[in-house]
Amino acid sequence: MRTGPSNSSDQICPHLGHSPRRSRDAGMRGAHGEVSMIARRLQARSANLAFTLIELLVVIAIIGVLMALLLPAVQMAREASRRAQCENNLKQFGLAMHNYTEKTGGKLPFGWMCDGRDPWCLAYQAYTYMWSGWPMLLPMLEHANLYDACNFSLQSNHPSNLTAIQTPLGLFMCPSYADPMPVPIYANPADPTSTILYYAGPSTYKGNMASGLRPGCNDPTNAVCQIFDNGVFFRNSGVSFRDVTDGASNTIFMGESIEGLWADATYCCVRTSPDRSINQRANGVFTIPRYWNSMHPGGIHFLLGDGSCRMITDSVDNDVLIRLMTRAGNDPVQDNEF
């Protein structure tokens, strides 16, 4: 008896010789095997690409060596930039001095100003209430408004002048030292916990006051032996370029000094002494903060009278430095001496 076609899924395919269901099962098992094999290969490859602890330490060590090599170069580049800015500051002062002489009949600013009737108006000592000569240059340094705010008929630290003199000026600060920030003035300078009287604008530049000792007097600690007016800026001075007979290119007008206030007479100038060295330090600390000091490694920037700026090394001979400070010592210094 013939029956109709079977609907069973187990019907044998006449061409392949097996049932469609078995074929599908075999195909699924084959596909799953291929996927598993690919997954295992990818897993093995990922395992091969991973860092071991030793490899990671080696990479960190290499990065550390590169940083150690690069950081000094970066610091040197930054210091070169700061040094260039410091030179530019001094050159700006030099230009301002030349412009100032055009308005004063050829005279440069005084070192500090005091009334001759004042019993404390001494050649060898300035006082905080006296004016430094540097505010005279403010109009030539694009700070005419600040100059107008100063009342020079009153003491520099008079309450009416406190707002003006506390103004920090970037031009007065070497960028290698610190940012320009007002400096607190304490009732007791030796005690930073004492009352703050007022604030004052800082400066890291000072003028050349004097140098050397009087003939026949060899004690640099004796005020009688010291000279206070053979430089360019001193008490009530009004030196002109005609007075600089040693030559403007052979005479220092201004230099770096890490401790100062731009309006305060006591910080106006430096007297160069044969018993002192520039950048003199002990345990990394400047031993005479108000002397010629600089944060630049190896030397100090000085402004010469012709407006040029020179770096003089720490090893400069004191005799050469003293000759550079005198305006009319009849002993000009040659370029190869400093």
C-alpha cells in the first residue's frame, strides 16, 4: 500500500544521503568549533601582547632617565629666558637715565635725597624716611601716574605716600629672584611676628654709590677710611655724564642686589668694598643681602653708563670691580679685564 510523502524531519535527502536535521546539527557544531578556535587564538595573542612586570619596570626606568636628561635642559632654557629679561630690565633703566638727563640739564638722579638741615642727613648713612632717587625715573619708565601719586615734599613712608610706595613693579625685579610682591615692613625688623607698619614695593637693583678706601687708610671697617661719593649715585648727588671721565663704557651705574625697596633710601645704592666679594654666600645663603648679589649662576648683571649690560663673574678681581665703580679714578678698565 502506497502512502503520501512523509512530513517527518528525518526524511532522507536523496542527494546528500543524510537527513536535514543532522546536517544542521553538524553545521552548528562546526561553526561553534571555528568560533572557539578563533577566540583561543585571540586570547593567546592578547596574552602575548601584555606587559610583564619586568617589562613595565624597564619602561618606567627609561622614562625616568629621559626625564633626568630633559629637566636640566628645560631649566637651562628657562634660566636663559630669565637672564635675558633681567638684562632688558637694566637696559630700560639705562635708557630712562639718558632720557632723564635731557630734562635736568644733563644731571642723573640723586642716590638718595635728604634735607641739609636734617641732622641725620649724613654722607655715610641713609634712613628709611628718606627718598631713593629711583622714583625720579618713573615717568621715563611708563609709570608717570605712580610718580604723580608720590608726594616728594613729605617723607617717603608718610601715610600719604604708603599707597604709592607699596606698588610692586615688574621692571624693578629680576625674574630669577621672585615675583614682584609688596614687602611687609615690621615694627621690629628682626621679629617677623611684630606689627606690620606698612608695605613697600621690592627691588633687586641698586645704584653704584662708591668704592675703595681713602689713600693711606687700609681698614675697610673704619668709616673714616671709607669713600661715599666717588661713584654715580650717593647722598643728594647730581652727577652728569661729563663727570664720568673714566668713560661711560668703563663705569658701572647699576647692578643686581637681591634685597631692596625701590622708594626707600636705605636700599638705593651699594658701596663696593675691598673686603667683600660679589655673590658671597655661606651654606647657600647670601652673607650680605644688600651687597652685589644675584640668583643667576656664576655672576651678576651690571648696567654700564653707555647703556650696555654686562655679566661680571663671581671670580672678578676686587681691584677691577673697584675701578669699574669709580667715575673719575683715572684708571679705566679694559674689556679683557672683566
